[in-house]
Amino acid sequence: MDRLQEQRELVALSSRILGKLDLTKSTSGHVSARVAGTDTFLIRARGPAETGVRYTGPGDVILVDRDGKKIEGSDDLDPPQEVYIHSWLYRSRDDVNSVIHIHPATVVLFTICRTPLLPIYGAYDPTSIRLLMQGIPEYERSITVSNDELGQEFAGVMGNKPACLMRSHGITTAGPSVEEATITAIKLNELAEMNYRASLLGTPHPIPDEEIAIITRTKRKRGNATESSWRYYRTLAGEEDT
């Protein structure tokens, strides 16, 4: 299998994992990966021939240029309307090799109610607390990011962060690999789920500042944490480990 096909398989696998976890609905949502050494990227496509996110295969993943225009792929597939989220993050950030845009319902509810996510736990999941304490910006507009102007505006709001909330819309994550961008999306949703459940029981209280400081100072090796989490989620999605 050549490198481009391996990347197609990886984008498709990320999509299936996110679909399996119900982090986006039916056919909405897209995962992309920069093709190293080129001005192109692979992205989950939309169109009459597509399958749902949960069932994405490599044939659902097309190749586009730096502007998001299709170079290669089925005649019945086209770039998603919001390909500009991806193209502008790749233009703006050399550190990013994968971008994910999905619509996790619980996170969207927090943006609708303008309720902040709180650092309400520690050792339960330090990774998501570190993500929160880095700062998660919010794109205030709830419209479809469907042109270059909006893509550039969105990339400016997200800045150099690994995740961005999109008011009444969804989230976008970005990372140096498909695996890391995927895990970031999962962790952000889990943080929102815990905040939501805590609010059903009573008033959520953040953990003490001194404990947050300890958690944010103590970091596992990123690659090791990502590798083990990825192995778990690919197995959950029914994929054989290789």
C-alpha cells in the first residue's frame, strides 16, 4: 500500500471512530490530512456516493489542492462545503497535519447556552483538563464556513490552539497527526459530557487551582498517550490492530 493510500485509510478510520462514538450526526463532519511535501490534502467528501461518517471507507476520501478544489476522487463526490476550515488552517499553521470538524451534541449545547466548560476533575482524566487549561477559543458565528473569507476568519479565531468551539454548530480540532486530532475531539466531548452530567446532579465545582497547576505541569509523553488511546479506539471501532 502506498503512502497516499495509507493516509486515505487513516482519514477513513478516524471518521469511523468518531461516528462509532456518536460525535457527529449521519453524514455531517469531515476529517482531513495534509499530504506531506505537497500543497494538497485528503478529506472526507460529500455527495451522492458518500456513506455516513460511521461507515466511511477510503473511497469516500478525496484529494484536494491547497484551495480545497478536487484533484482526484469519484465523480459523485465533492469537497464538503466547509473545506475552507481545513484549507485555511493548513495555510496558517505549519504544525498542523490533520483537521477535524464535527458536531458533538453535548458540546454544542454548552455553546448554545453560553455555559463555560469547567475543570471539574483531576486524575479522572488529566489530558482533557490540560486541553481546557490551554484555552479553547470560540468562534461566535453559527453559519456554515463556506468561503475563503470565513475560512480565514475562523482560522484567525482558532489561532494556535488544538481545539475551537463553534457556537451553535460544532467543534474543530487540529494536530500534528490524524490520531492526535481525533483524540483531542474525543477528549473535548468527554469533558463536556462530564460537565453536563454534573450539572444534572447539582452545581459543578472546579477542582482547586493548586491541583490544576500540578496537573498542567505534569505531562505524559504525548506520543505514548496518543498511541495507546488510538489503539483502544480503533479496536472499539472494530478494526484489527496492526
